[in-house]
Amino acid sequence: MAQKTSYPPPRCTRTKNETRSLREETPRPPSRPAREKRQVDQDDDDDQPTLPSSPPPQGHNRRQKVDHSLDFQEEKNYHKPSNKTNVSESKEGAFSARLEKCMRTPVILEEPIRRHYQAPESDLLVVAKEVVQRLLDAGHEAYLVGGSIRDMVLEDTPKDYDIATSALPKQVQKLFKKNVPVGIQFGTVMVLRKGYSYEVTTFRADGRYVDGRRPTEVIFATVVEDVERRDFTINGLLYNAETEEVIDYVGGLEDLDAKIIRTIGDPFERFGEDRLRMLRAVRFASRLSFALEDDTMKAIQQMAPRIHEVSGERIQQELMKILQGANPRRGVALLAETGLLKELIPAMEDVQTCLHRMERLEHHTERDETLSLAMLLFDLSRDDAEDFLQRYRFSNDHTKGTLTLLEQHPQLATFSEKSIAEQKKLVRQPYAHNLLLLGIDIATLQETPLESLHDMQRKLTNWTKDDLRPTPLFNGNDLKTWGYQPGPHFKEIIFALEVAQLEGHLTELIQAKQWLQEHFPKEV
């Protein structure tokens, strides 16, 4: 058994040749020249960029601070700083200075790109447009935003729609009586309408991220600044439901056309705010078959050791999305190239063989999560595999199922040589189907005979529930009735009875009684 690896793991130590071979699999475009930037004057609200076609919001202060301690039900908690402020002489100036410190360096295009796009109608979209329209009718700005717009442009049906608006949370709650304040400390209200739910979030700019996950404070801002705070350009798109236009302030449409994953602004800053974004970048590149832009890739490679600052649960969720995605081989290859794989699974030494397993995994139309994990961890010792599953907080079912597949896989090669009872015990376990798939994949890669696995496949298909778990012909109470003295030997008798029934030797009670007298006679 391999020696157990200690955590946390060291930095990635691949050779230049190994890195070069991995990069050949995932070619990346060169960095494009920096876009023109528009500087936002923090002291003059009128100079901030706004959408030319959108009416100015009513009752909305674009520079309002939102703290975790704020009570969103009290309008008095909001104040509007004056347009002209002396920082050294007023509270508004102090607030403006703090705002300037936490705001990002602008990365906005001088003029937004607009592309007409008529999205395929669906009930989910129709109701989303109704929510947007009600916000517009009330005098607020409102757009469909985020990943749903990315998916629309890629002609992939969105599973949900998020809405960004100039309306404050209290104003959203007034407009939509059925709501849930799911993230009201960050300006988000869940609107319930006609059986659907939509997250409606006030335009905001984030403050400092001290825990690598959430900002310590958020600041109500303009729609442009709201876009600027997001992670990747392809997720920074807006959709005007009235004009049916996709509005792009960060070059997301260009990157979608070029099939590139690029952060909005400085990648070190974006990943520093939330280290999980490094895994999200890999997931999007894997799922969409996109390339990681050079600067984004370099930032991940340098910051990979900081992935340990993210909670195990969040890492686990992203890893499973990569493994269960359309292209797990590409996902693992990118994890290796970025150095994240060495950080997450330091015991994995043969990345190339793992990539071959991931390629086999892509052929499964229905891919169970335990099978995906077993394929990923196949070369690890049991201790290392268990460490990985526990460290990243996989469920007990995932842990038990994955370890069972890894432990029982060696039995498959001799399946046909086992007794019928042993075969049935192997076939009847809940992970038998995944065990068979794992065995076929590994045998195919290793070019070993498949006859034993085909035998198991036939029996897995043909044996019925009664064949695999026959009702015991007698039990411990029957033994006592027949004059047997209770004791540890009862367990031995019942176990032997099950084997005899599985072998098909016993099918009726009279046979069982005769078998009992022959093999376990009563003590006189």
C-alpha cells in the first residue's frame, strides 16, 4: 500500500516537459491589448456612465453603502451624499474616500457593444420579462444578467434567470408581495411568481473580501459598476428585455466569439477576492470547451496554493461539476496545467493515465458521481483516497460508494471463477452497476480480457431480486421451536442457509429441514 500523503500539499513540482505536454492539449490565445478604460469620478455622480437608452432610476442612490448590520426595512438607513464634497470636512467625504478605496480599477469599454438577440420563448423567460417590466414600470432600471445571458448567446437553454435592478431591496419587496429575502444583506430578494423564482439584486459594487469568499460590505452602485464586479467577461452581459438587446461593457461577447475565459479586470484581484473563482474558470473552460486567456492562466498558476483557503464543501461542489460536465478530461487536464490538481490531489503522480480514464468517462451517458470519483482516484491508495473524500467533505454515501468501488474492483478479474453464491453477493450490492462499468473501463484501458466482466454483465441483467435475495426458509425462532439451543452457532447456521439458497440447492422448507439435520444436527 502506498504511503499516506500528508496535507496540506506542497506546490506543484511538474517538470517543464510535463507542463509543455499538458499545454499542447489546451492551446490558449495570446492576451489581447488592454481595452480603453473609462475613469469614474467618485465625487460627481452625474459623471458616472449609464446606459443611454435607460431612464434614470427614481428613489435610488447609486452610492449607498450596504453593511451586514443594515436593516433593509428602514428607509432612514440610506443617505445620499452631496455631489460636491470636501473629503476632509464632511462625513460624506469620508464615505466617498472609503468608497474610492474599495472600488475596483475601472475596466469598462468606452462604448458598450449592443447585439440584438431574440431569445427562444419559454415560460421561465416570459415570467422573468414580466418581473423586469414591473420594475421598469415603477421607474427603475432592470436587466436580465449573468450566466443565463451567456447561455442564451451560446444557444444553450438557461435553467434560471437572475435580474439586476436599480430598485432597493425594500422597493422590490413592495412591488412583489411574494418574496424571500434570501441574501438581503447583499441586496438580493427572491421573487416568487407563477411557480418560478428569480433572484432580484440591486446594482452594487463590492467592498473588500477578507475571507476569500464574501465582501465585508457592498455599495449600491450603477449598472456598469455592477457588471464590473463580476468574475468573468462572459458572465458580465446584460439583456434588455424591451429592446431584445445583449449589452456588453466588458468584452464578453468578443470572448464568447473567440471561446476565451477571461477575468473582468486584474485576474490576481479577482481571484484574490474569491479563490474559488480559479476552479470556476477551469469549470467554464471545460464545460464550454473554451481556452483560458494567458493572464488568467498565469494568475491561477501563481495563486494555486491559495485554493486551500477555500472551504472543502465549496471545492467539492466545483470539482463534481467538472467531473460531471461534458468534458471531464479537459477539466482535469486544465487542473493539472494550472497546478490546482497537484494542490488538491498531491498523491496523484500519473496525470496522463488519469486523463485516459477521464476520456473513458465521457462515453457514459448516465454518469454516477461515485463512478466519476472512482475513476479520478483509481491510482491512489485507500488512505489517500479516503483523505481526499473527507478533506473535501464528500457525503457518507459518496465516500462509502467510491471506496467500495476501489476496494472491490480487483475481484472482477476472477468473477467467473467464484462460486454462484459469491457472484450473487457481488452482483446484489447497490454499487454493482458502477463496479461493472469501472471494471470494463479499466480493462479496456489496460487491454486485459473482458470475458469475466461480460459474464457479470449477463448475470446482472438476468438474475432477479428473488435470485439475489431469496427469502430465508427458516430463522432463529424456527430453530428454537425445533429444539435447538440459542447461541453463536445460530448466526453460522443462518449464514450457511443463505449460501445454500443462493447456490440453488434449497428451494423448499422440507429440503431445508433435511439439510439442517445433515449439516447441523442437534446436540443430544
